[in-house]
Amino acid sequence: MNKIKWIIFAVVSVSAIAGLVVYSNNTTKNTDLFSGVDAYAVLPANDSNGNIADHLYNENDSKIVLIEYGDYQCPACGTYNPTIEKIAEDYKNKIKFVFRNYLLSYHANSKAAAATAESAGLQGKYWEMHKKLYSTQSDWESLDSNARTSYFLSLATSLGLDTDKFSNDIASSAVSDKIAYDVASAAKIRLTGTPSFYLNGKEIEYATWSDETKLRARIDSVIAEADNN
């Protein structure tokens, strides 16, 4: 990418990322958006979420849904991500795994990271960017706004994304609406921290999700129960 494009991307992206702060002040979304909506189900694309549906790791006919709410700058989320990715892969034919954004206010770069993942998703590379953001968390978590913009662009380049489209998508209302919608769904179920996990509408306690053996046992139990009904 030439120097002019880099400058344009930086200006557009910094403005867009700053604009994402607006979501936190739109308190009416927190409950009104989800009146009559099952926040524990896989949520389709609609006008409220920028026409960006829930991100599913695996497409299947299972009625078992495992939802993670995470913040890309959350250390615990980053530490546990390799395990949850392995579980999602191992159970890809048995459960649906969904990741949603929940932004912690004291993480200065979490909104920008979420926008980066969502923008990559619009080019079919959501899960690839998801993995990169967590695996490189220590490289970008303390960067200032200019440096993080360049860093996230380098991740997009490494995935072979169209960087012009990537920069435009980061600036789009669709991406900011998707992030706000995820946060609103979290407010609906009174979530307070990350990572948080829900299996078929029931929260998984820390003692279980933090232990891979116990988490697998819980999933197996729900699968067995579904098979017997």
C-alpha cells in the first residue's frame, strides 16, 4: 500500500473508531432492541445489527448453542481462546459456537479490535482475524491510536484482505451497529464481565469454563440430554 493510502486509512479509521464510543451512550439500545428477542439464540442479520449476523464458527443443524462474550483486549479471553477454539473445532458437528463482543470501558483498544474483526468478517475472514487479534494481544494492547491503526492494517494485509474495503468497513455504520448490538444483547442478559459463556441459555460458571475437562463434560451432558429428548 502506498503512503497516500496509508494516510487516508489512518484518518478514516481513527475517526470511525472514535465514533464507536457513541454506542456506550445509547442506553435505549440496551433493552429496547431486545424486547421479545431471545438473546441466547443465534441472532440473524437485521437492521439493528447493521445486517451482520452472529458469527458462527460452525454451520450445522444442532439446537445446542454455546455463546462466548469476549473483549479482544481482555487477558483472560486471550489466554483461554486457544482452548475454546479447540473445543469449537472438536464439537463443530454437534454444537453451534457464537462469539459476541462485550467491551470493557477500561480497555482503550478493545473497540478498535472489535471493529477490525467485524470488518474482516465482511470479507469472509472473521475467524482468521479473531485468532490473530487474540494471539497478538500483547503486541497491540498498549499502542496509541495511530500505532494500533497501522498494526491492525498490517493484520488485514497479512490475511490478504482488500485494504481499501477494510478501511471503508471500519468507518461504516454497519460495523458500529453490530458492535453496539452485541453489547446490547449482553445488557439484556445482565452480563458484567469477560469472558462469559452461555450454553443453551444457561450461564457456565467460572469453575467449569476455566477447566477444559469440566467444560467438555458440561457440553457432553447437554448433548446427551438433547439426544434423549
